[in-house]
Amino acid sequence: MRGLSHRRPVSSRSKFWAFIAGGGLVVASLANSGTAVQARPAPLLPLARIQSFLVGQLASLGSGRTTVMVHSADIATSRSAVQATGMRLVTTFDRIGVAVANGTKAQILAVAARPGVTYLEGNTPISFTLDTSNVATRGAEAVATLTGANGKALDGSGVSVAVIDSGVDPTHPFLKNADGSTAVVASLKSVCLDESTTATNCVIPVPTVIDTDTLSVGGHGTHVNGIVAGRPTVLTDGTHLQGAAPGASLVSISTGATLLIVGADSALNWVLENHNAPCGAGVPASTCPPIKVTNNSYGPTGGGTFDPQSATVQLQRALAADGVVTVWAAGNDGGDGTSSLTNPPAQDPTGGILSVASYFDQNTGTRDGTVSDFSSRGAANDPSTWPDLSAPGEDIESSCRPYLVICSTGLAPNNGPGPLDIGTFNTISGTSMAAPHIAGIVAQLFQADPTATPAEIEAALKSTTHKYTNGAPYTQANGYDTSFDKGTGLVDVVAAVAALTS
């Protein structure tokens, strides 16, 4: 597991979740390096493509076991391949034909040769990326002046946002409704890699009174949830704070204690299977609205090649087809445009899959600030790697707990509204903070037009951005004036709503 890193002491920013998603190699590369390949009867079957991370892992696995994702055209074929090779089934992503299984090197090499298996993907490690500036985005203006299709202030009400992260503290004062209930309508936890778990349906519900944000990197998820949908709150120093969509509902999915990509993909798969009724079939949408957007503040450190065969990409494309937008942090690796350092699944050209760069408003609410130095740049000569747009991600104040790892790294703790809320807010930076701004804004757009498609949401956002001039010049690419460091510019909520509803 890749650890957290911080780039400066002023306002901490962690590496965003890192999973290494390189190009794939065929298993013959293992054989050429001296790895024995299990004999097969003639004629030889074609070998499935194997992700390069998994190739390297198998080369040093020895007699141990590891977890892989077995891809095929349908889940029956993947299940059959796992069963035939004696691997232990962990979970399944039925809609995209992926079976997650644990096995030895010999079993994994054998499953690569099973009929119908097309791709083997490793269980790569992940790590989390690290105020909300609703003035610069015009988000606060939209809440105050615009009305959604449901007749309520444009605050994201009637929409649930799924936050896939380290978990959430649903009792935090920033997430409390006026009646004392929590904004978190559903809380879940991935236990897919817990060896004591035998059920393949391993994303389990957790009571919404329980704090799930207790990982070794605890606090990240609570901070992100607050940026999405923190309720209007006045801190003890008089600061007025609210999330991007202060009326939206939150569905928190904790990736579990083991920070590996299967946990995150299991969460995406759960959303795919449950987005229409995230609290169960018997719970009305008025109490628990459908999920219309997911926030994903994770991705590879140092960028990587876009892999359309990965489970992550297949899941987000299925979500887009079902009407759900996927929002990604672009990454925290900076760059100068000589190569792409942006998050690979965020490079997906499918409409409704968004890559978010970090904008810095200089702590003034200005709309003509700078692109954050840490924000990952795409390759200047390859627009497919560029971020889609920018949102505030630097010096962002949101919900925290002072005893949690991520929260304790922020150097601007603030007290919440109650006498016991000491240090319960803090300022952190990173594209992990920029992405949830966009996730909340997407909730506002769906409230404005519930019939909109993910592609229409993306077009409304990108066609109306404010063209702040810091950084690389804008150039015409893929139908927009855009740039390799900040995408199409700074999100403008009021303009995007007008474009979507006109």
C-alpha cells in the first residue's frame, strides 16, 4: 500500500489513492523470465491479457496467494474459469462479467488460459488524495437565487451522492440536518478482502449512527463528504460554512481496512446495482433519493495509461449508461506537460465521466486565481489526458476530527458550533478536495433537470466554465477551448444551470 505524502507544511495534501494501472503484458513474458507455465493440452488456447502490475506481482509471488479480477464477456464464464482452476471466489461484478478470486501463481496462470477469459487484473494498492470556495464557483449564489425542478432552493435536494472513500463520521456537526438527523442516508463498508467473509455480496450496510472513517488514513472521507454536502454551519469564530450541495443526501461507501482496488471497484459495483434505491426497495425516494453521481478521490500516483479493459472503466461506463455521473480527482503530481500525470480512469472520453483539476482562489473567492502547483497535468500533446475542468482544491475547510490522521495534518483547525466541537474542522488541500465540489455541483444540476443525461451534464459544465488565465493557454480540442493543466477552466454553477435548462 502506498503511503501518504505531503508537499508543504502550510496546508497538507495527501497523495490521492494510488493504484498502478499500466498496460498489460501477456503471460509469455513470465515464461521468458523463468516462471514456469502450467502445461495445457493441445491445441494451445490463447492466453488472456495480463495487467503489467499483476505480471510483476506474479514474478515475485512464490508460494503465496493473491487476489485478481478475472474478466470475460459474461459472469458465468468468469465464475466457471475460477471454479475450474480451484481459486477461491471473493466477489463478482455481474454486470461487467468480472469475478474476483484469490489463488496461487499456478492457478492464476491456469485461469489465463481458460476459454472465454479475456483479461486478468491485479488487486493494486490505493491511497487517498487530499472551505469550500463556493464564491469562486458561484455555487453559493446558485443556492441563494435559483430553484430546482422540485421547487426547492438549488441545493442538491432530491439527489444522493455516493462518496467512495475511507468512510464517514455521520455524527459530525457539519453533516447534521436542522432536525438533528444526519445527511448520510446510507452507510456501507467493503469487506470483500476480509478472509473471514465467505459471502460474495461483501459490501455491507452499516447503521448510520456508526463512524466508519476509522482507517489508518481516517478523516479523509469525512472531509470529502463535508465538501459535497455539508449543511449550513456557523463556526465559533463566526465563519459561515456549507458544502457545494448543502441539501443533497450522502451515501458513504468505505473501502474497508485494506486499501486495494478491489475494495473501491466493489463500491462502484454496489452503486451500479443499487443506485435507484440505495436504502432498499421499501424506502421512498423522498427519504433516500437515487444516486446520480459518485465521487472518487483516488487514482494512480504518477499517472498512467488509460486502460479501457479495467474493471473500473467498465463499471463507470455502465453507470453512465444508467444515468450516473462519475467524478474523479485528476491527481496531485503536478507536471509540466511533457508527459501525462493525470488519473487514468478519469481520461475516459465517455460522456459523464469527469476529471477535476485543483484551482486556488487565494483564499479570497476570486475567479481569476491559479491552477494549483500540485494539480496533475496531462501531456500537452495529447488532449485525451487533460483534465475536464477545475474546482477549488487548495486550503479547503471542511469536517474533520483532530485525532484522525488526515485531519491532524491540517494546520488550520477550527472549532465547530457546539461547546465540545473542538478542532472539528480543518483546512486541507488536494485534488481530493476539488472533485467533491464538482460532485456536489452535479447534484445541483440534476436537481435543476432530473431528466438530464450524464453527457448533457458534462457538456453544460464544460461549455460554461470561467476562463481564468493562469497556466497553459487554452486551445481548441474535443469541441472545447481547453488546456492541459486546468481543462476548460473554473466551474461556474449559475452558467451551467442556465445552459442545461435553456
